[in-house]
Amino acid sequence: MKSAPLAAVCLGLLLSCTCWAKPNGPKGKKPKQVIPAIECDVRAGKINLPEFIAKCPAHCKETKQQVYGSGVFASISSICNAAIHSGVITNAGGKVIVKKMAGQNIYKGSSSNGVRSLSLPKWRESFVVTVGKPKKGVIYPATLDYVPSRPTYVKTSQKEAKSPPVTTELPTAAAPEPTTTTTPQPSSTSSTTLAPSTPPPTTPPPTTPPPTTTKARAAVHKVRDAGNGHPYLASEPSASSRQQPHNGPGGSGPVFRGATYLNRFAQRTSAGQRRPEPGATIRRQPSSPAGPAFPRRDWPPASFPRPDWFPGTRHPADVSYAAPDSGYTWTETDTPGITAWDHRPDISEYERWLYRFGSNLPRAPDSDGGRKVPLDTTYTRGYNVREEEPAARVPEPASQGAPECKVDLVFLMDGSWSIGKRRFKIQKDFLSEVAQTINVGVTGPVMGVVQYGDEPVTEVSLKSASSSRELRSAIEKITQKGGPSHVGKALGYINKQFFSDANGNRGGAPNVAVVLVDGWPTDKVEEASRLARESGINIFFVTIEGADDVEKKNLIENDFVDKAVCRTNGFFSLPVSSWFALRKLVQPLVKRVCDADRLVCSKTCLNANDIAFVIDGSSSVGTGNFRTVLQFVANITREFEISDTDTRVGAVQYTYEQRLEFSFTQHGNKADLLNAVKRIDYWSGGTSTGAAISYAAEQLFSKSKPNKRKIMIVITDGRSYDDVRQPALAVHRQDVIAYAVGIAWASQDELEYIATDPDKEHAFFVDEFDNLYKFVPKIVNNICQEFNSQPRN
């Protein structure tokens, strides 16, 4: 009984000693925060952490990575540019703390700290950025866990192959690598394969085929860009399993053995995904298996449609209707099969049969009215029919096109899944007819095509086709991409990327976008179309089989056509009741897009004006101040687009008399115009401002074009010797927008008489000539604000 209390006492003493004991080792140090660095293009949604710290590099503002929202940003925004927009860091870079939060219903764009953020209707995830100073005791992850992206491409021993999908896991702490050399062992799982950072120098790739699953893959379609795999196939490893050529008798040239047919035609831009057979040697097919000794083969034209089983160029088809790809390619020991795609538009039935069944070759049938198709029987194994390389063709002269229809035109074609393969083909036929009717050429219209679905893609740029024939050929090769109908995203794409100098935008021609919509969009179009219109893009909408009264309840944005088109007067919107009636729209649509006088959205506040400067040259101004006034005129002129078809500028100098320095039509480019302003000689004399206004109306505005906004800027330094009211009222009645700039002794009431209402936005006064420069941005901004506030009807 005494042993139990004794044990308890001993245990208590032991615990007390443990609490009183001090540690023998050194005092624990506070862990140091390691701050990982990121690039300017890293988006918050790509990092799989709810809160983290990162360091941004310098000069991210120049990269113009997109930002959506203000204060609270959509997770597709650039972290560093969002931090600059919020004022957390400068363009020199710095540390930021990113905290993710729930998505917002709307993100409003704004301009702040030199970064312009865009608006976004809705996104699934948001984030905020704060100064990169962690709170006391808070340690953020030293490395960032990135969301796995698409597979990358790696080069291995001069062969380019697509790597399997890799789940990237950054190290959590910096530690030296062991020096022991080990041989990496291949490992595979049913879903993800981790690839080593550098392949072993001498170890050959394993020959064991990757594991297969019972789930059928999506059908393989031709891909638009050469060398890019289909996005649905990007998760599978790729290997180029080709037949190794060997020399025929006499060494006359390379021939493929077995049933594999010689690749006589153009090589496929995207061969799809193929898995090698176990034990098969992976070889690359030579890019040019041609030999000089092969005889020429004349191919009789086909007089019948190509059967579906023939492996030639396939027409666009929906994924849902295409057969899934088996993923295998045949080797010498396999059964004869199809291993190449024939891009030749027409071959005879015999060659098709030979291509299909290979070695079991009967006697060649007659074709073309008894003419025997010659066979090459030189080789004992495998059948080879080859033609020589075609002779170099003389390039056709570039088409001049229709000069009366000089426009830069893009069609936004609907590639969403809702359209189906039949209607997609009708859409392509419609575009081909438009291309033929509009007569594409270097001095006439140029035309491009953008296909939109989930993401917009440029199918044909403005400089891709120099004639209607080339354009129709390019349209025929377009395949359906699929996805929802993101029209708003497509309008933003053409505004920021398509109409660029690199894409062939000519600058001197109106920009026109025709949007083809099956039903209605699946995103909002108002904001994107507004920005496109302000950039000078004339937007037309062709809606096919639009929503009825019941379906309108499902629309994301009501009256989306009126919110998107250039004007709401009916000229820019063309509804079509059925896809089969689309063909009837070719002529009316071409007539509208070529009507340059009605393409009003090509006119912006910087390229749609006739500006007349009325300059006081009286004795009170003086030579030095007169040069300051001319510099003021030149600074305003520099802000506008100057040409015969854009903004034009004229100038009048006055004292008691008036002198036309140059007219609207005299200088057709900015450099000549600025030189002409610089050469104006100071006149000296009295001040008759009223007579000068009447003179400018007669000599300049009477010759102004009907589609130009008439703007008059009067610059004076004193009270006029004559009346200014009646001349000012006369030019106001002629729809002239008048600005009055007074210096020193100018009369405030005369300035208000001259200026268009409201006076505070059109009349300005400064005490000294040296302060004139302050009014340059105010005048230009007022001109643009008034232009953009015009009604859209």
C-alpha cells in the first residue's frame, strides 16, 4: 500500500525537475522568411495556395499583362500588374502578399498608376494584394505550388517529341543535392508520370507501352497551327513511330518496307498521338524520301466523290460524330493499314485501292479510256508509286482588288458546339462566296477570319491571302474548334490583337468586323464592343435563328445586338431566319461593308475632324510670343491622325486683314503639316477678330467634307476692333465647334461669344503666353469627349 504513494511522489519530483531544467543547447532562432520570385505574367489563379508572398521583378508595366478589376481582381489577372495598379509596388518591382477570396459578380476596370485594368462580368475566384511585409509570427510558404499546365515540348537527341503531362512540385526548402550517382528507374502510374528534369545521357527510353484505359479518346482532327497537338490529346505521351526507309535495288532511292505506303505527299502538320508496339524501334520518317530515279506518275482526275474510308484530307466534322482514334501505328510485322494522310485532292480509284490494301496487288485496271496506269515494278518488296517534285510555278501577280471597296475586313465565325458540322459547313460556304464577291486585292479590300468558341483563334490574317482565290482555299481548310459562344471575348481579341500592323492592318482603310452568331452569345458583349467601337472598328452582327420570346428569358444580355453594333439604325444588324437563307445575304452584306461613307465607327475623335486655327498676328503679340503661339498650334496638331482621309488642318493669320496660311487639302501628312506651321511668318498689325472668323468660314469650312467634324480654334491676345458676335453666331449655325483661347489683354466676354456652349469647356484664358501649353490636353480631351458622346442612332 505504501509503494503507490511513494511512486506518485517520485513522479512529481521528476516532473518538477524537468520543468526547472534549462535547455543545454543554444536558443532557438526565428525561422527566416524565404520569398520566392515570380515573373510578370504569373496569374494568381495559377498558384495553388490560398495566401502567399512573392517578389515581382522590375518593368512589369511594360509587359502589359492584363488585369481585371480594381482593388479586388479576378484570378486571371497578372499579380505584379495588379499590385502596381493598387499602388502596393512601383514599376521597379517589390514584395507583395496575395490573398485569394471568392469570385465576384462584376469586376470594374479603371486606370491607376499607369496600368489600365479591364472590366469582367463574372469570375470564379478573386484576390487582393497587400504590401509584402508579413505579420509577426506569420511564415508564408518558401515555394509556390503551381497548378499543372499543358505538357511542354522537350528536345532529346535532335528529335522533338511531346513530353507526358507533368505535375510540377517545387521544392519546399533549398537543400544540396546528394553527390551519389544513381540510375533513375522509370516509374509509371495510371494517371500521372513524373519526368526527370534532365534525361539520362545514355539510357534508352523504355520500350514498355504506356498503360491504356477503357475510356475512348475524343476524335483527332487536323489542327490549325503546324506542330501543335489537339488539346484533348495533350495528356498522352507521343512518339513518332515511322518506317525506316531502305534503298531499293541499285540504290536508286529510299523505299518503305512492308505494307506501309511511301509518303509521297506533303507531310502532316500534326500527326496525332500514336503508341509504339512493344519491342518496336522508334524511328523518324525522313522529311524527303525522294530519289532522282523515280519515274513521273500522271494522276488521272477523279470523277466521283471521295469515299469516307479514304484517308485523305478530311472535311471538318463534329467530334461527336467522328470515330475515336485507336492510337496505334502499323509496323513491318503488322497487318497492312493506313499510316499516312493523302493531301492530293484527286487520285484514281486504282491508286486508292492500292493504297488501301498494299501487297495483295492484282493486275492494274484501265483508266482514262483504256490508258494503262504505269506501275513501278522495280522493287520486290512493297509497292512504290512516286512522282517527281513538281516544277517551280511562276507566282501569280498579286490581285489589285476592287479600289471602290478599300476596307480591312474580319469575319468572326461561330465555332461553338451548338452549331453542328452541317451548319459549320454552310458558314464556310457563305464566307467563300463573300470572298469571291468582294474581290480581295492589295488596292481593294483585304479579309481575315477569326473563329470563336471558348477562345478566339485567328484562322486567316489580313495579310495571309492576296486574292479571293487564296482566301477561299484558306477558308476551306478551317476546322471547327468547339466550345461555348464567347462573342464578347472575340470582340476584345480583334480589338487588341487582330487589327494590328503585324497582322496586316493597313491603317488607311476602315476596320470592319462582321460577327456571325448562331442564336445568341454565352457572354456579355456590351463592354468589349464599346471599346472596339472607340478604337474605330465598325461592328456588324449577323444573327441566324435568333432567340424567340420564350428563349429570350435565357439570354445573358438582352438586346445584345443593339449594344454591340456600330449604330442602332438597322444598317449594322442583319437578322436571318435560317441557316439555309444565309446565302441570300452575300450581296447585301458586301454592299454595306463597302459603303465607306456609312462606316461611321471608323471615325474616331482623332481622325474625323477639319480643324481651323485662327491666329492673332497683331503688333501686341510680338515675334517671340508669336513663336510660342505656333508651338501651341503644333502641340495640338501632333495629337491627331493627319492625312487626306483623316483629320485635316488649315490656318489663318489675321491683323486688320486676313491671310490663308494653308488650306485643309494642302498638307496630307503630319510631318509636312508641322513644317508648314513652323514656317508661318509673323505679320504684325491691328486686331480684327470678327472679320477673321468670317474669313475662315469662307476659305476653309465652306470646303469641309460632310462627314468631318468642323472645329475652329481662335487664339488672340486682345480686344477686337470689330464685332465678333455676328460672325461667331454664323459659324455656330454651320455646326462649327468653336474654341477661344485668350492671352494677356484678351476680353473675357468676347471669348465667351466666340466659344461654343458651354463656355467653360470651350473658352480658356491665360495671363502669359508661356502658359499656353497647359490647355493642349484640355482642348484635345474636350474634342474626344464630345465625339464619343454622340448618339448611336
